Amino acid sequence: MGARPRRRRAPAASSAAAAAAVVAAAPGPLGALLAAALLAAAGAQQSATVATPVSGASPDLLPRFLLEPEDVYIVKNKPVSLACRATPATQIYFKCNGEWVHQGDHVTQHSTDRSTGLPVMEVRIEITRQQVEKIFGLEEYWCQCVAWSSSGTTKSQKAFVRIAYLRKNFEQEPTAREVSIEQGIVLPCRPPEGIPPAEVEWLRNEELVDPALDANVYVTPEHSLVLRQARLADTANYTCVAKNIVARRRSASAAITVYVDGAWSEWSKWSVCGTECTHWRSRECSEPAPRNGGQECHGAELETRNCTSELCSPAAQGAEDVALYVGLIAVAVCLVLLLLVGVLVYCRKKGGLDADVADSSILTAGFQPVSIKPSKADNPSLLTIQPDLSTATMTYQGSLCPRQDGPAKLQLPNGHLLSPLGAGRHTLHHSSPAAEGADFVARLSTQSYFRSLPRGNTNMAYGTFNFLGGRLMIPNTGISLLIPPDAIPRGKIYEVYLTLHKQEEVRLPLAGCQTLLSPIVSCGPPGVLLTRPAILAMGHCVEASAENWSLRLKKQSCEGTWEDVLQLGAEPCTELYYCQLEAQACYIFTEQLGRFALVGESLSMAASKRLKLVLFAPAACPSLEYNIRVYCLSDTQDALKEVIQLEKQMGGQLIGAPRVLHFKDSYHNLRLSIHDMPSSLWKSKLLASYQEIPFYHIWSGLQPYLHCTFTLERLSPSTCELACKIWIWQVEGDGQSFTINFNIAKVRAGREDAPPGIPRTSSPPRCSPLQDTRFSDWLVPDSEVGSPALVGPSAFKIPFLIRQKIISSLDTPCARGADWRTLAQKLNLDSHLSFYASKPSPTAMILNLWEARHFPNGNLSQLAAAVAEVGKQDGALFAVSEAEC
């Protein structure tokens, strides 16, 4: 029968006796529950005792556990089962975290022990993930069995129920190394955090490394792989693999290269003395030969010396040797001449195509090279750029100041910082491109860099620009490209495009905890020459903090691979790129156009990204069913625009204002549920209590239009009122609730416009939600959207001459601080002054960024106040109005 259970008399013997009496008087589940209540009343006096005999009863009849519950793990959402079996036992119940499990949740099986004839009882219960999550963070979830007999009670051991998981990021990954032969190698690996702890194994070129089969290899208790002496056969890719019952994770592969440095062989014997009175000997770099990138041998491979103690002079060369040398010289001269001719032809062709335009038709209809003529005698301040009168008649004539309503003035300090401008009027004349947008797309479609671009107008903008610069904008997306003045070399004309890519069109590989935080945007054509950085503006959805995020700017190379060109927060390693990250948008300085995306990698579970929660409902409900769609989008303008346009095509209405939810990198899913719906009028067709969107679907940022649909059914066709709440939350994270109150107005049933003679039908009334939000509240109507391409002065808020005056005044360092550094501080743009300082004009970079951030609603008065603050030692102010430009 096995060992007897350990027994100890309970301090509250009367309570145990009363419980036993209740069991004897009322057999069955009722008696057991009453006995459990009496035992609970003993409370703190009765500790975790294995056996509690009843006074006077035989201790041999105490329940003895044949099977006790053991620790288990919940994998994903699959419930787990706990079981216990005891003999002799009249009742067995589970107790979890101090509370009795309901009788109906027990599955009981009775049998008899053949050897003793005593009754045996076995009980099972199921534990779900939701039960464990209810007390998550407070204490561990545990259960134990309590068995009763006429002699007393016995408690089993505690079994702990834990939610199994395995995080994605390795705490430490192996790194690539190059080592010489016979050198020791240690490849560290710290697996991701997990429950139960992950087991680690190593792969060499995708084959399992077994230390039992190779004495040169062993794995430390800290999971590091050690190669005692590196061999050539150890050159391979090594991968650390962590796995538990939930998942299997792979680290980044580390390439180990075992190299061999070359060494010389012995010298050969001296050769026979030749006709030139020398002999030689040689050796080879072959003992060993260099392998896998090892160093070559140093020194001479061939050695010669005079073999007659310099008493022998070489014979005179024959006439045939002279002829050979003359011929070689002649061939060399011919090759040099051919090379010069080729260079001249190339330079001539390059000069003829110096405009860098996709085809020559743009040259005859676009901007022409400008010439600045001397000032006229009667107006010394007049600056005129003459047009080419031989081209098309389409010309732009206007002031260098942008048109403004009313006599708005820009206040600037009048002193040594900025000297007054003349009162003359400065006029700009230049021609504009005559080609239409369709012609532009047709011409560029022949170019390789443009073939993959969408032909629609909603996600693309394009224009033709010269040295005056300009701006491209994609409406309702927050995406724009600013081309500053003089960014395009004078005399050149570029056709520039700006494109917002749909995520399903572009494959952006993400690894580990990386997530896409911005739209994928292209500007081009790639490879054009820019003398100053352009500024690409786009939205993002990251709650940026240095301790929680590692943010990188990615750019797609010509070969199609994505490369990290900038790590935000660190000093730029190159002067080609810089990113000004703000709360809702980022501004990318780049001298090389291409395809960009902002990608983040979480460093802790506190890292979060913003989700935009948007609700839509049908504008009409001709049937009894009514759908409410809840979208979970990245909090960027372009994502909201795409969904609104999609819903407009489906006939949906925006319900209420969108809300923001902070979604953390906690590996927990997003849940959605509907509550407080009048059951007498509506019913939900949702079978479960909530819906879920998997964590990785949201975190990757690569799946657009993520949404859940709540399908409701009216119990009566006359029902036209709906009031409910929709809750959206992340487990152990942020949440939002929408209170919906539909006052659905009845539309007269039947066909109001039916022709005479056709009877009206009695179909259900069509319903219109009145609590909707107009699309125009979130999208600018097409009729109000301005030109997506602005060329020249109209693309900038700051008048050109005022801009030049500020630049010339602040670029020069000033000992009293009245220079561009102080202006950057006043405008809160001083996070990376080193980038501005690396450019020929730091002030121009600051003003360009101000233009990118504040167009078209920028406040020039605030900029003027900042400039005045820089030069406040001169208190006098003067105004430059449009008439003075």
C-alpha cells in the first residue's frame, strides 16, 4: 500500500470532528461542501497539513493520494488539466488560490483498489488562461486537492499554473569573428526571457552541434559555445537556437572565419649562371599557403645575384631587342591617344545632356537658364531675371514675396544684424513647364526608376524644378518634399516625383522586435545631383524615448536591399542624412533621393506605438443585420486617409472621433468587446465574449486595414435605436471605450419614387446613423486641395530676399552669440548642431527646416520674433512689407 501519509493532530480538533460528523450525516457533495465550510471556519488555525485525522478515528483510514496535481504551463490559449486520485476518499475537491472550485467544474471518477478493496476517487478540473490572467502580477496561480474520509482530511501538494511564453529578442547574440587557426573561440548566447526557461542548442551551417561527438566543442552553463582550438573545418555560420514548449527562436547567424597566414617554403638551389652573368633562386608561399583571407607572405619570391663576382659584363643587346622596345613604345602612345579621344567625346556628350531631364522635350518647354543683368540706373535695387523669349509663351511673373491678404509685415531688427533693404520692387520672370501631368507620366514611364510607381494621383505628386526650388505634397497624408533654393545646380532642370507606397507593394524585411513606424515613401529620381539637402516630411506613430526605442532610418539601395543609413539619437555618422524627430512627424534631410522608411526596435516592454482607433457603420441598413467595423491603424495621416477612402467606397460612415491607444511591446493581443446593448432590441452574433487581433499583426506595422466587425441583429424591423459601448484594450496595457448612441431615423418604407401603378413594398425601414462624423472633418475635400507641386517663391513662406539677408547675417560666428546657433535654440532645433555646422550655410538649413514644419500655416511673426531675439542688442525694428520686396 506504500508509505503512510504524515499525520499531525489539528489544533482545532472540534472543527475537524464537526466536519466529519457532517460528512457522515449528509453523504454526497452536500456533506462535503458543508464540511469544507466548517474547515474554512477553522481558518488560520489549520495550516497546510498533509493529514488531519478526526479525534478517535482510525488513522489508517485517512485519505492517501495516489496521484497529486503537478505544475503545468498554459500554452497560448489552450486550457490545462489538473488531476488527483486518493484512497479511501468519500469526496475530493480542488481549492485554487484559497477559493473552492465550483462543484460543477469537477469531473469525478470512482473505482476500487483491487488489492485492498478500498474505494478510489479521481477528480479532474480545467484551468483556462483567463482564470490565470485575472490574478496576474498579484501572486502565482496555484491549486491543491483536499480529500475527505470518515477519519479526516488530507491535502495534496500545491500545483502552480503558469502562462508559458518566450520573448523574441535574445539578450545577447553571437557575433561574427575572424580568428587564426588553433586560436580559441567563445560565441556568447543569452536566450530570450521565457517561462519555462528556454533550452539552448547550436547550429553549424544549419546542422546541430553535438559536443558528445566532437571533443573540440563544448557548451558552457551560460549557453556559450566554446571551440577549444579553431580548425579550418570550423569556418561556418553559427546560430543559437532557444526553445521551450511555446516557441523556437533563432538568433542572428554569426559567421566564423578561420584563416591561415602564409609562410615561405625553403629556397630552391641556385640556377646555372646565365649569359647575363646572373643566376637566381626562388621560393613559394606554400608552407602553409594563405587561406580564408590570411596574410600573404612578406618578402621577395625570386632572388638574383651576379654569379662571376661582377667580373662578367652582360653581352650587348641585339638589334632585334631595340626594335621590340620601339614597337612597345609606339603601341603605348597609340593607346594614350585613343583614351584622350574617348574622354573628349564623353565630356561633349555629358555637356549636351547637362540638364538632367528625362527627355529633351522638357528643355524646350521648361525653365531656361537665367541671367542676372546689371541694375538699371533709375532703380539700383531692381533685380530682373529675363526669360527666354524664343520658347513657349507660358511665363510666371510675380513678386519674390508670397501673396498675402492685407498688409502683413515681417518684423526684423534694424541694426548691424540686418541692414534695411531698399524700397525698390524686385521682380522675377521665368518660364514654366508646358507639359501636362499625363505627358510627364508617359515620358517617365520609359525610365527604369519609374516603372513600378502607381499611376494614380491620390498617392503621388510630381513637378519640374530648377535652382529656385519648390515643394511636392501628397494631400491629406502629411507627406511632403521640400527642395530648397539652390539645391538644384543652376542651369539644370529636374523632374521630381514623390510617392506613397502601399505596404503590400513593397517588401520591407523586419527582424526581431522591429516594427514599421512610418509610411514607406519614395522621392526621386534617384541618383540626381543635389548641392543642398532636400527635406522629406512624413508622419510616424512612435512614442519615442531613448531608453525604450532604437530608431533607424532605412533606405532601399539600387540592388533592392534595405540599409540602415541613420540611427536616430546618435551623432550622424555621415553628412548625407539627418532626421529631426518630433511628436507626430519626422523631417529627413537627404542629399540622395530614394525610398525611405522609419523603423524601430523596442528595447523594453515599456516601448509603445500609437494606434488610431476608428469606428465605421453603414450609412443605410436595409436588412435586420447591422455591422460596426473597428479599425486599428498606425497613428499616421496616410493610414487614416486610406481607410476613409475605402469606407467611402463601401458606403460607410465615420462614427465619432478617432481615438489613440498606446500599444506596448508586451506580446499581449488586442481585445475588442461590445457591452451594454439592450438585449430586448438587439443581439450580437459574436459567439465569444471578445474578439482578438494577434500582437504581431499589429506590432509589425506591415498589415494595413486591421479591423474587427461586430455583427448585430435587430429583433424587430421597427427598431431604429442602438445604444452600446465598445471596449478596446491590450491585456495589461492601455484601453479605450466608445460610447455609441445611435438615434437611427426612419426613412419611409417602400419606394417613395415608385412610378404610378407599382405598389409600395413593406420592406424594413432604411436607417441612417445620426451620430456620425463628416469625412471632411478629417480629410480636406478634393475641391479645396491646392496644387500638389509648388515651384519657386510660391512654395516658401519666407520672402527670398529676407531669407538671404538672414543667412548672410547669421552664418558668420559671433562672439556675442548673435549667430545661427542662437537662432536654432530659439526655434528648438538645436538637438544636432553638428549637422548644421557641417553644411556651407547652417542658417539655410535651419530656415529650410522651419519651412518644412510650418508650411502653409506658418506664423512669420514668431520667426521674426526669434530673429529679433538673436539681435536684441539693437532694439529698433523695421517692417518689410510686400511692396518693399
